[in-house]
Amino acid sequence: MAAPGSPDSKSRGRRPVDTGLSKPGEVLREERRLVRDLLHRHGWRLLLVFVGLLLPLWGFAELADEIHEQEAIGFDEPILHFAHGLAAPGLDRFFVILTDIGYLHGVVPIDIVLVLVLLAVRRLRAATFAAVALAGSGLLNVGTKLVFARDRPSLWESITPELTYSFPSGHAMGSATLAWVVVLLAWRTRWRWPVFAVAVPSVLLVGFSRVYLGVHYPSDILAGWAAASVWAAATYLAVFRLHGRPWPEPPNR
């Protein structure tokens, strides 16, 4: 028999510690609760990482690899011929105006006004996000064009010829970056669906205008959209980090 106070007697008298998770069912319930809490707190950011960052990054990498290898992309010429088959004087005028608004005389002024308005209402972090995303997108587009140096399509003589490189499309990238910025800024407000409903068709029309006019391959447009998505989403996550939001939470009622 062990003497009182000996190690054996202390170990026999000690009760096992109850962790509260001794049963497998309790462990499973606790894990589910943790997953629910994670999705509740950060679910939309995880969705942004997947939809806005990872998928477009993969898509851009696939397209860039084909361009780097100087491979023909199968859907480019058929879509160009289809768009050219729609040509008509009225559509010509419409898409010339649209492509003008879609960058230099529309998107760029809106970019500047948006940043100035955010500064005026003292939303400094939102203004920083918008400024970095919009200006950085333009610089990134110029640099990427120089890296890939893809020639413009030459299937027919365009009524709005371009002299710069083709991949990725600056119009597609600029308009999509602006769309991402306004949608992300409006996402936690009541304006998110109206903004989304205006932004998406606008981006699609600007992109198609470049194909219709014969100055971009469809793959240039897709690459511009993908690059805009990656840049805007990455900038948003960097500026607002994990818990920051563009606008304060509405008061509880």
C-alpha cells in the first residue's frame, strides 16, 4: 500500500479533467459551430477570395499561357466574325460612342469624381481603396500589354483603329475595375443590387463594343475582366483587411 503523500496515492486520487468534448458527438457539434461562426463572420470575404481572386487568377493564367506560347485561341476568330456580321450604320455609331464612354471620356472621369466624392465625405479608407484600385488597374494594364506585346486583330479594317498592343483590353479592364469598386463599396448598403444591375451590363457592353469594332480579340476582353477582378479584390482585402468595412454598420432597431 502506497504511503500517504506518495506519487502513487496522488495519482489515484486525481480525477480526469473534463474538457467538455469527451464524446465524439460533442466534438462534431463544436466543429460545426466553429464553421458556422467562421462563415457568419467572414463568409462573404471567403466568397470574394474565391470568386473575385482565385477563379479569375486561374482564368487569366490560362489565357496568358496561350498568348505567351503564341497559340491561337479557338473561340477568338469565330466570335469576331459573328460580331462583324452584325455590322450596320446604327450599330457602328452606337458602339463608337459606347467605346468612347467606356474609357477615356466616361470611365476615367467617373474614376476621378468617385475618389473626390469619397474624400469629400471623409471616407478616407474607401477613397484609398478606390484610388489604388482604379489608378493601379491602369498602370497594370499598360505594363501587361508591354509584357505580352500581342498584336491587334486584323481580320478587317476597323473604323476605330488602335496602335497599342492588344492583351489585355484596357477598356475591359478599366470598366470592370470601376464596376468592382462601386459594387464592393455598395455591397453592405441598400444600393448594392441596383449598382450591380447597372454595372454588369455596362461592363459587358463595353467589352463587346471592342470586339464589334474589331480592335480586340474576345480573349483580350476576358483577360481584362479577370485582371480587373483580381486587382480590385486584392486591393479591397488589403485596404479593409479582415474586419474593416467601407461604411459604418447601421444602428440596431
